[in-house]
Amino acid sequence: MLAEAIKFLMVLILGAGDCQIMPRIQQCGLTCSQALPCKRKSSVDLFNHFCRDGPSTLSPSVLESMKISTVMKCTGIRRCSLHLSVKGTLHLDESIRGVEICSLTLDTSLSQCVSVRLSRNETKKSNGQKVQLQYNCFEVTAAQQVFVTMKTIPNYCNVKLEQEYFVEDCRNEDLGNNVPACIVGKLEYRLDREKKSMLVHVSEFLEDKDYHVRLCHKWFSCQDIGVHALIKREDPLKSASLQYSELLPCLCVEGWSAFPDARRRQICPFKNDTQALWNGVVYNPVTQSLAWQSACPVQATVSLCQKSELDDKCLNLPNSLRSAVRKVEYLQVDAHALLCMKFTTQQGSWVRCPFAHGQFSGWQINMEVVADEVQLTIISQATATFSVIVYNKTQSSGDDLLHKLPSIQVDSTNSVKMNVSHQWCDKDSCIKGWRTDVQYSIPVDICDLPCPHLSMEHTDGGENYLLDITIAVISLILVTFVGMAGYITLEVHRRKQLAHEYSLKAKVQHISSGIASSLEQRVSILSANVDDVY
């Protein structure tokens, strides 16, 4: 009872699945309780396959219960094997000579049976008593499904126990560390992106076995890509260098011990390296098809889009959205430099433009003025059909169409030229052209048309404006000149007047001083005459 409680506690602490510790046995064999002598007989009586009716005194519950568990037998470090331990309870009866226990492995159809023979004399003495039988020599492997039966000898009908049992798999830590079939080793790697190489180191694997490592692409299984190495058991470094072409999210390192049906270890460390995944865009100029094939399973949507010449935006083309499966293909695609393929995942969007570098046939529309006429020229490196319209860029959608030109056929040897009527040439007019012989095409818009009559109006207006400015400047110069002349005249007159006034003042002062001198002389003479009189 105490042992069962301890076992239950261990299951709670370590976990019922991955961390359960297997019971160990030193030797496998047969045991019977009550000190009842019993013998094991490996050969099976063929007649015991057929059941017979039992005595009327025989109870159908003569076989009371059957319990199955997995035990481990070890012969050294990491050298353990798995066995089934089958326990059954039998009510002794003088008509029963023994018990037959069989196991059938469903995946291999391997059947193992053992006959447990009881002493007839002891059976008679202990008639009606319970006896516990345990047999633990059925060898099994991890994750097997086993069908176990227990029946009496002789085989009485309706006296039989059956049970289906699942052996623990290699996710159990105890099995993973000790059963050779479950030991896969520990993989570590060091990446050299510059040399596109990966140094793989292996540890904790079977020391007496060589070890395989390879690179593979993980789909439902890991598909080989031709990069493989064998690490010899005597290699002290336990390492190998593997070369890769591209880092993809499904690129994995796989390793396993060199024996048949060995369990394999995989590590896939590049799940976020999706950049190279979108490089597989291929264009077929013969069929005009654009295709992308994924090297890895990925959840994404794919669409064709028109790349803006001003920024990095790419506007989806109508009816081009696809769910990414292993391959996405678009038929009848215009090989235009701005036509791109856009990939969208939960992490973001990526755009690839296969025609951006001009390696495929393209086309262009030009506008020029020839002999006062607006001339439209379409050049195509491949035979194609085009539609051209004139529209007003200021009008709302649906009301902007001004004129539709006839369908234009262009081959690779000649360009097509046609005149645009002055009636449709305006400062708000634009021309749009696109291919109509393909399913997916990029339209080209040309605005600010070089209309001759608009240029003439612009020139006349400019000349009038220049004339007005010239007259205003000349008038300003004349007014300034007249003003300066008047100012100079007034200044000369003022200065002459000042000079004249200054001259008059000088003369008056001179006359005054003369008169004063004369009077003074006369006074002196009169004074002298008076003195003479006295």
C-alpha cells in the first residue's frame, strides 16, 4: 500500500507522461504467489487455440483480473530494453492445469506466448484459493500497441481476459535517456553566414555508433537537399561542416545514430528567416506566365501589384489575390517594369519586381509636338495590342473619360504614331495606355500634355506681361529723372539767391563804414576850428 502511494506521488511530481520513471528488473521470469510451484513452458499447445465447454461447476470468473505495465531491464549505461509485466489473478480449480498468456504486437503482428503449468496435486489441495501470476519477459519497443490475452489450460469458452495496452513512447525522459532506440543525441550548431556554412556538433548519443547529420527542408517530412555528413564514433570533435545555399524558414538539421530505424532529432532554427523565401519568382516569356514556387510550407497570400514610382507602395491589381500553396501561377502577364508580386504574412509584406531590370520585353508611351500637332508614340519590344484613352484628371471617377482612341496593334519591328486632336488637349487632360492582349497589365498615365495652343497662349500672356512691366519701369525712370531735374534746378536757384543776398549785405556794410568814416573826419575838423577860435 505504501509503495503504491509513493508511486502515485512520483507520478504527480514528475508527470504522468514524459517524466515517468520505469520500474527496473534484474531478470525477467515467472512468479506465482502462495508459494505455489509453477513452471513456464514456452511452447504452446496448438489444441489450446480452440475452446471447449467447461464443467458446470467452473465459474466464468475463475480468471479475476489482469494488469499490464512496462518495466525496464538494463545491462549497462544507455543499454536498457523494455518488457511487458503481466499480472493475473486465478481462482484455483481442479479442472484447470494452468494459464496461457499471449501478447500480439499490432504494428509487427509478432505474437509471443507462454504457458504457465500448475501442479495438479497442489491445485487439488488449494482448490478455490487465489493465486497471483506475474510474467515480465514479453519484450516490446517504445510506442507499440499490444493486445494481451489470458486464458485457461485447457481453454474453456467464456473464461478469458483481454486487454489492449500502449507502451510509453520516447517522449518519456527515462526512455529517451536509456533505451538505445530512443537515444537521438543533442545537436548544436554554429552559423557562418559569410561562407554559408554550418558547423554541427553532436553530444549525448550512442558512443559505439557512428552518427549521421544532414540538412533538409521540412514539409510533412524532412526532404533531403543533398547535404550530408557522417560523424565517426572515434572522431574526438564529434562535429561536421554542412554547406547551405539559402537560409529558409524550413531549413532543418537532422541527426540520427547509424543503425536501422534509428530515431531522428531535428532542429529548425531559421523559422523567422523568410526573406529568401520570396525569391523564387520566374517569368516564362513564351507563355507570358509569372510563377512563384515555395521552397517551404508557408501561410501567406500572393497578389500582383503596381509599384509606385514615388515611394515603396505597391497597389494590388484586380482579381490577382491568391492563397499561397506550393506554387502560384499567373497567366498572360504584362512584362512591365512596375508590375510586381506581393507576398503578405502575419509578419508583414514583401514585394518582388522581376521586370524592374529590363531583362524582359517591355513597352513605353511617349508624347511630343511635331508640326504644331501632339503626337502619341507607342514602342513595344514584343507584338502587343493597346488601348488608349484621354481623360480629365479633375473629374470624379466615371465622368472623367473624354475620348477613347481606336485599338492599337504594335509589333516589335515598328512603333506606332498617332495625333491627338486639339479638342482633347487641355491643361487638365491626361492620356492612359495599357495592354489589352494580356490578363494582367500595368496602365501608364501621361499628364501635363505638350499642347501647342496652350503653349501659344502661355507665350502671348507672357509677352503682354513683360510689356506691362517694361512700361511701368520706364515710367518710373522718367518720373525719377524729372524729379531729380526739378530738385537740381531749385537747388541752383536757391544757391544763387543766397549769393546775391550775401553780396548786397557786403555792399551795405561797405557803404555804412564809409559814411561813418567821413562823419568822423568832419567832426574832427569842426573841433579843431573851434579850438582856434578860442
